[in-house]
Amino acid sequence: MIDIGHTIGNYKITAKLGEGGMGVVYLAEHPVIGKKVAMKAIHPELSKNSDVVSRFITEAKAVNQIGHEHIVDIADFGNTPEGEFYFVMEYLQGESLSDRLKRDKRIPVHQAMSVGAQIADALNASHQQGIIHRDLKPENIFLCNRGPSRDFVKVLDFGLAKLTQADQKVTHKTRTGSVMGTPYYMSPEQCEGKTEIDYRADIYSLGVLLFEMLTGKVPFGGEGYGEIIVKHVTMPPPSVRSIVPELPEYMDLILYRVLAKDRNQRFQTMAELREALLDPERYASSAPAVGIPDDLSGIARAAAPMARTELDRRSHLNEMAVIGTTPPPPGTPSGRGELIDNIDNLIRTKRGSRLVVLSALASLTVAGFALFGRRSEPHRPVAAASAPLHPATVRVNFNSDPDGAVITRADGKALGLTPLSIEIAYSDSAVEFQFKKAGFETKTMYIVPNLPSPLFATLRRIEPEQSAAEANAEKPAPSSARPRRQHPAAPPAPRPLQTDEDGVLEPSIR
């Protein structure tokens, strides 16, 4: 077993730098010339797992193939006589972006733009070599001091990267329903488990990083990973200026495009995004329309942006929960906040229609085991409880833009006014709800209430049509005109719906 004090190749291991779900990183030193390096080794229990070893080798190949100054350099690769795989990479002095955000909460605009531009530069080179990172997050961005640059970026951990042939498009086809990445930073197409993921997934993830650097929060928060994934797929991103009002307007222009649900509406290359970050004012002067809502009220609240301290707490709560009675298969994927493998029918959507079906989120546990969290100790089977297979009710958070919409069920029963958080009966089938508000079009939406979920609707205002009487009243009548026939007065407008002292409609009101 590789450990402190051992000599591996030409280097003696002197200290442990960190540990992740797949391996351990050590500080090692050449005993003659004193050169320090970082050595990454697979956990011994995973060394015989072909998928994990494949990811490990993929990382070494990908980094070597790109050869860019903003990507960590790997100098050597091998395995010990005992079969433990390792590689030797440059030793970096500095801190990860996650540590910076934990300490400083936010990063000034000019620094965030510089860091984002360097990441874009690195991944532009990666994409040109046919390599998609697919796991961008603050833990995989390292900030070090190099010459005059205080925050010289190094992109780490290409373990989930895909190498493609040089003459192919930069895409990667995965098994249908397979989800790879870290939920807070995953693109909508990754969340949906699409079979084809291309370089624009990295562009979206970089947008989430930029959002977090500028505001101290990720754009989509929630009670669990299932809710986060639903929001990535269905909900518009909040404005960064709704969280930090002093930020320049061009940041919203850039981030709404980077975080577009439809990848065809995003920046199409990292080079294009880098140019926008280096000269945002020039970009803003010629920016294409990106569909920023005129009224952003309610979107930030419904998206529930979440700070890093809360992210860390939620990640801790999701540490490898074992809910079955059978031990996990060897090499069950781990890695803090990481989702991998066989999540079928995670989310089904019909774009361009009113139907949004969010189904099978309960299948985020595969073969009875949750695939989130960092391997910190051996799995311990927990006896299954005799409780029912699912809860009787689940909580649904209804939000609308603007607020004050009446939520009604398909049978016409009014549930209350948005924002509304209530328990509704569990179901594995789609349930219909309507958002109604005077002066706005009624919007019908569907949800499968098998997990706590958000449901958000942007309501379209109804433009009042000018009546003929009003139009004629605006024209001066000719002196010889006969007196016009008087029309009967319009009936009085219906009284507004009454609510009780809690602001909730009485059950008898339809």
C-alpha cells in the first residue's frame, strides 16, 4: 500500500496533501535534486475496479494530450508491484477556488472575470483536442502564484473527461440515462442523462462557477440533489444583480447566455466566452437577445441560490447513505457530490409544450445505494425499516412571477396563493395544477409528486383591448353628427377572491 515514507519510482513520499473519492494525493520529493511533486494514487480497494482505473488512466492521457499552461501537468504514470496505480504531477502552491470561496465568500468582479477567462482558455485548448471535462467545480480549480499573477489558474481532475478521436466532433455518447458530474454544477443535458454530451456542457458549468464567484452562491439550491437537478432543467437562472445589486449589468447579459437551458443559445465556444469575459463592455454593446425576463421578481427566491457553507452542510448530510440490506457492489462510484451511472428516466420533458413531467427522481439511488458523497469509511448495511415504500405526501413549492397567483387542482379546488409551500398526496403519475391571476393568462403545469419539488410559472400579462366606445370617445364628434346611441354600462368587475387570515383561500372557493 502506497503511504508516507515509501519510495515510488524516483520519489519519496513525505506527506499527505488530500483525499478524494477515487484516490489520495501525496507530497513527494526527489531525494537527490530535491524537486517536489504531487503524487496521486488510487485507493487500494479500487485498484481492481476496471471503471475506476479507466478513469484514472483517462485523466493522465487527457492532461498529457492537451499540454496547456492552465492545466496541471502530469509527468509520469505507473503502478506498483502490488498493482496500485499512480501518477506524478506538478506540485502547486496556492489554494483551490473552493477554499477561496469558503474564506472570502465572493470574489471581486475583475478577479472573477480573470479567473473565468483563464478557465475558458484552458478548456478551449481541451475542446480543440477533443476532450470534454464534464466535472468543472471549485474543487477542481486551483489558484496559485506565478510571477506577477496572483491567481494563476490550473484546471485539475480530468477523471470524468472523455477523449474523442481527432477527426470526430467533440461529443461523447453515454449510455441512455447515465448521469455524470456534480449536481450543483451540471448542465441541463447532463441532468437529463442525455446520450450525447458536448463541449457546451463545460460552458454551462463555467457559468455556474462565475455565478458563484460573483455572488457567493450557486444559482440553484434546494433540499436535495433531485430538486437541484429539476431546477437546472426547468427554471430560469436568477439575476446576479438580484443578489449583489452593485454588480454591472453586463454580468447578467453574459450569465443569462452562459446558463441558457438550450445549448444552442449559449456561447458556442470557450474562445467566444473568453472574449466576452476579457472585454465585457464591448460584448454588452453588441450582445444578442438572450431572453432575460422583464420582471425578475420571484425567480431568485424560487431558484433558492445557496452559499458554499450550506452546500458543504448538504453534502455532508448526503454522505453515502446505505438504504438496502445487500452490500454495495465492488467499486461503487464515490466522490463528494458526484453522480454516476444508470439513472434511467431521471427527467422526462416535453420542450415547447405546457407539459413538464419530472419523473423517477427517486431512482437517484441505484441498486439500493445513494451514489453521492465521499468514501470515508467502509459501507455498513442498515436493515430496511418496515415503513411504507413511499411517503403519503410530499412537499411542493409553488412560485410564480409575479406573486399572488391562485393555485388550483384539476378538480378546481383552490390551494392558495403563490408563494405557496404545501404537502400534496404522493403519486407516480403526473398531476395537473393551474396558476391563475387576474390580468394574466392562466398557465397549466404538471408535476409527478414523488419527491419534494419546486413548480415555477412565469405568467404572461393580458394586454387590454381598447373598446370601440373608448376609441370613439377619443375622436371629436363633428358638429352635424347626431347624438350617438348610448351603450349600456359594462357589468361591474368580479370581486377579488377572499382569503382567510393566513392568506390561503377557503376550500369552498373555486
